[in-house]
Amino acid sequence: MIIAEAPSPNFGPRAAGKTPRLLILHYTDTKTAFEALQILQSKERQVSAHYLVDEAGQATRMVPEEMRAWHAGKSFWEGETDVNSVSIGIEIQNPGHTYGYVRFPEPQVKAVAELCRGIIARHRILANHVLAHSDIAPERKRDPGELFPWHYLSGQGVGLWPKIDEDDKVTPDQEAIVSLLGRYGYDTKIDFKILLTAFQRHFEPEVFEVEDEGIPTRRTIPRLESLVKQKLALRPRAA
Ligand SMILES: [Zn+2]
């Protein structure tokens, strides 16, 4: 893959002893990739990402992977709140929910998959550690959103996807769902409906087609159980 270079001034060192173990995917929420590039290079805006991928699949490196880019903001995963220090961030061009959310074009998705596979290999990132910005900041963020092809990417070696059978159905139980969300890594101090919506944006996106997000389905618990089981099987060493 050809990677262009467009350095951002917005980065610093990772916190002492911290190395990348999360991969956070974003959408730009801008009308064009050029506009996103300008924001990510603006000293005033104080934001950045390691990479930007445009609609045609052109990837641009903006911050070296060993440095701490400023993409996550106030966030949480598995107890970690300095997500910028433990992550690589990719911005993916899309007008987002602000300017007319659209499906991600195939060349862009293929480029994201290839870029992610390289990052995952270089930093040995676990599949359960490939996350949406909305997973780590459910109260503030919706990106990359319910149209992002997480299922397809999981088949490309990028991220986890729940494995459930057709007849895998469980009556929803809020307490059980919260417990499973916490075991997977989510911040369970967040309002239930907001938290569940973040989960569904990533792992149960069909609820958005009927505008039923925030309401548990009979698939929610089986999906979460599958994810937690896969996560535990992936854990490389005792915590
Ligand atoms: Zn974001």
C-alpha cells in the first residue's frame, strides 16, 4: 500500500511505559478528506491521528506510530483512561452524522483493512482491542458509526465479531448485559441506554435500520457472551 506523508504538529510522547495495544477507528465528520487533513494539521485545533484514509483508499501518515497522537479525548477501555498513550488512531473520511452519513466505499474499506493488518502485526494488537471511537467514548462520540463494516473487517483479520446461531436467543436482562459489557471492556458507569447504543453501533447495527437502538434484543446477550468468550480465548498472558 502506498502511504503519503503529511505530518501533524499535534503529538507528544506516550506516557512512561505505555505502548500501543488498542487500535481506534474514527470517521472524520468533515465534507472532504482535505478539510480533515487541515484540521488534523492545525495547531489551534489540537487534534491528530496516526493515519487518515480518504474515500479512494489513499492512506496518509500524520503521526509516527511510536508517538502519542491526540484522537481519543476523554475515554475509557478496560480501566484505561489515557487511551491516546496506549493506542493507534485512524481517521476515515466520511461526512459523518453531521454532514450526511454515507456507506464507506469499497476501495476505502480495503485500504483500511490493509493498514490495520499492518498495525496489528507490528504491535501485536488483539482482535478485541480494535475499537470504535464510540466504544471508548459512548457519551460523546458516534464514530465510525453503524454503517462501518465491522463484520466484513473481522473476516479480514481486523477485530472481533460475535459468533451466534440462528436460534441463539435470550430474554434481555439489563443487569446481565451491563455485567457482560463491563467484562468486554466498556465503561459501565455510563447511562444504560447510551452504553447499549454504543455496543449496538459496533456489534448489533441492524437495530439502527428500524431505529430501535438503545433497546436490548434477544440477540444482545448471546452476542456479548460470544465476544467475552472470544476475548478470553485470545488473552496472551495472565493479567
Ligand atoms: Zn473520533
